[in-house]
Amino acid sequence: MNTLPKFSEMQKVRTCVPDYGSQMEGFVIANKFHEGRWIYKISLPNPDQKDATYDNWVPEEHLEIAP
């Protein structure tokens, strides 16, 4: 069953992946239904370069709305 995505484009989200130990905030820039679940392309700050970002696909269960 293809439900609607939980997060919309340009919504601010926070990653919540217990294995990484840290949370990062970024913005949803795309989404797609892939292998039975929603995944989101998130633009995140690049800790190695000031004022730079990188994009990463994250599954819905590893995201929450950022305050």
C-alpha cells in the first residue's frame, strides 16, 4: 500500500539514527517510495566544510520533525 509521505519538501527534519550517536538537522529536498517505504533526500550541513551541505537519502523511520 502506497501511503502519502510523512514529510514534505523543504520541511525541516532531524535525523534520529541511534547507531550514529548524534543528530543532525536539515531540509527535505525530495522524497520517493522505494521498496515498500518512503525515503527522503535530506540536505544536511557538511561538518568538514563551513557553509557547505551534502545530500543523503534517509528512510522515514530515521527522521522526526525538527523544532
